[in-house]
Amino acid sequence: MEFSKLLTELKKQQHRAQQSLFKQYGKAMYALCRRYLSPAEEAEEAMMNGFLKIFNAVKDASFDNETAFAGWMRRIMVNECLQQLRKTHSFLVMADSSGEDKADLHSPDMSLGAKELFVLIETLPTGYRTVFNLYVIEGYTHKEIGELMQISEGASKSQLSKARVKLAQLWTQKNAFYGLGKAR
């Protein structure tokens, strides 16, 4: 269905348009929610709640194009995931200024596929995973992350640094387990 027609029908809350939107974006929004939430049932619940909010709020919103609309939906889904996380986890963290080793996830021996990265990200502690997703995947600034998660900007930076170190450790452990690690 053409975007302008879909948007018009969504604003009228037509069930067919809602189904079409869900069919078109459901998998991508579920994948987004899975990056933040585990188990899968929590991600599915957040996605469904997010779509309900989208269906209810679209009538009052305006968009220049489909890209802007998709970005708006992503923000709703991210906020829904954060709301779900707030119910079950505390994001209170202290900024760590100790000189932790910086991990270089861009080095040649750290290249990995999207599925491998997802598996590793999923094992991170909730705070690390959330900040990593917001900063690296979604493109939020540390200031924005601090506001969203109700933590300081420094805590966001610390959590990202710790997430990178932990991901590098996990990747190294995985490679060593499979005999792929480099001898140093």
C-alpha cells in the first residue's frame, strides 16, 4: 500500500491499515525490542504495546515522508522498551572514572556478523546493553541517554565503556573456546 494512503487510513484507525503496518514493520520492531529485552515474551509485549501507542497517536501526528514516520515508530518502540526495563531493573549506576582498558571493537580480530553481535549484546547486563543499544545502534547522545534513563551523562559514558570492554571480553572468550583466538 502506498505510504500516503496507508497514513490516511491509519489516521482513520482502519483495521486493514493497522494490519498492513504491522505486517510491514512487525519483524523490524520486534528485532529492535529484542535488542533491549529478554526474554522474548517481554520484547513481544513491548512491541505490541508500542504498536497500540502508534495506532492511537498517529491520528494527531504529521510526517513529511515514510522515513520520518519509521523514525517516529522506532522512538515509540525504544521508549516502550525503556519503560518495560524501568519496571524490572534499576538504572542507577555510578560513573566509573578508573582507567579501565578501552576495547577496540573495530580491530580486524573483532569483526563479527549481526547475529553474533546480537547474541553477545543479549548477554550484557541490562544497563550496559541498554546504553550500548541507545548509543551505538539508535544514535542517541550520552546527554539524551541520561535523560531517557534518568542517569547522569557520565554514567552513560561509563556504561558504554564497560559494555565495549565486556563485549570484547565475550568475543575473545568465544574465539578462544572455538580455537580462534590469537596467541599473544
